[in-house]
Amino acid sequence: MNKNTTFVFMTKGLFEHLNETDAYVFSFVAYFACDDKKGNIFRRTTASLCKNLGYSANTVRAAIERLVKKKFLSHAEKNESPTKDLRYKYFDDISHHLEIGKNQYAQEFSSELRQVLTGLRAGDKHKKPSLKNIFFKVYVSALQAKTKDEKWKRNQSRHLHKALVLHGFLHNKVKFRDKYVKTSLSLSVPYLSAMMQWSRNTIRRIINTLTQIGLITMRVDGRRVIFTGIKMPERVRAGYNQLKSRLFSFAQSASNNANATELKPEGLKRPGAYATPAEHAAFLASHRTRGIP
């Protein structure tokens, strides 16, 4: 990775064990801790993690504590440095020394990530390994601050970190289909909710945010969402205007992706404040019949 990390590797199975914050930190640490050339030890400061992942120092420290407690990571012994360079020794002293823990999934993740990295370095000459997990890239560079004073609220950070995870998964799926199947990507909100271990409302809000900031184009088709285009992220720290828990389709011109037109699906008129219970029941029945996600 570069000085500023462009992406981290994740798998959908990771979210059966970790929340999105812990998944980001573990994925970043595992990239270095599974590398034999680096002694299978992660040596970076808290500031480095913050700069690359777009988190605060307290968030990073708390995530490392949780990962150690869950045995996804463990503290490695600090070896005495043979050099007398005080500057080097200072940064070595304040750096985290972490290695992959004894958790079964953590071991599986790091072992397969090592095979993926070996294949990427070898290029076409390397035979593709048979992996249990499917890895996808999450482009964290879009969350990196340009200045030290650039901050946002905690809920905004969590939402946009989740948005990039879902974007990474969708981008990987679309690339695979473009290469082999050449059909549009169609997924349901319940499927994405179960896979990511997030609520259905959270999934809808994330999809709407990704659409608002121009990273995806999609349309709603009954109970499924048809993803028609996935763009590479450049910068998402500008955030979003408003969270929406109901899916909307956005049609974008091929010649001008910056101008998006919101197309609201035909909805059902919600009963008024003084409606009878029977009217509310009829509305809910019609809602289910229409198959609105």
C-alpha cells in the first residue's frame, strides 16, 4: 500500500463477526500482519490508522481493544531495536505491534488474504487459488481528510464508512458480471440486510446516499433493486444531504452524470391523522400487495 492507503480488502463473511468500524481496522492491520516479508507483524501508529481510515484516535484505540478481546488480533512482543537512531526508536515505541489472533475466522481471513496478495504480486503467472471467501476492495481513500481540521459527526462517519463497504461489494459484483455474465445486477434489500448484518432501513439509506453522491445508478423493480452502474469513488467526505429510508430511482444522463433527476415510484397515499383502524389496515395490505421494499 502507499503512504495513504487507497483501499482495504474485505469479505462479506467478515460482518458476521465484526461491525463496520472493527472490520475496517482489522482489514487494514491484516494486510500487513499476514505478510511474511514484514514478519507477520503490524507496526503502525494510531495516527497512521486515523489518517488512512478516516477515524478518530479514540475510535481506533477502542476498535483495537475490541479486536484483541475477540481474539481477532493480539499484541506482539516488541523486540529491542539494534539501531541507536532515537527518532526511529521513538516511532517504534509508540507504534502498535499487532499480529493475527487465534480466532478461527481471523486465521482463515488472513491466510486467504495472503494467497490473494501473492497472486496479485505474481500476476498472470500465478495460478488462482481456490478460496472459501470472496474478497472485494473498499476504497477508503474517499474518506481521507485533506486537512487536520476536517472533521464530521460520529453518525455521519459511521454512515459513510458503511456506504463505502456496500459500494465495494456492489462494484466487485458488477465487475464480475460484466466480465462473465453481462447481465445487470439485481439484489433485494432483505438479502443485503442479512449479508451485511445491518437493518433494512440502513441498507435503503445507504443505497440512497450512494445514489445522491453519484457512485451508483439504479432503479427499483418490485422487491428488488436493479443496479445499472457503479462508479469509482473519488471523495465522499462532503457527505449527503439527508437520510432517506425509502428507495428512490435516480436517472442520470450518459453525457452528464452530474445532473441527476429523482424519479419517485408510484406510491400509496397514507391515511390521514384521523383515519379509522380499518383504513390503516387496508393501507398496509395494499402496501404488501404492491411489493414495495
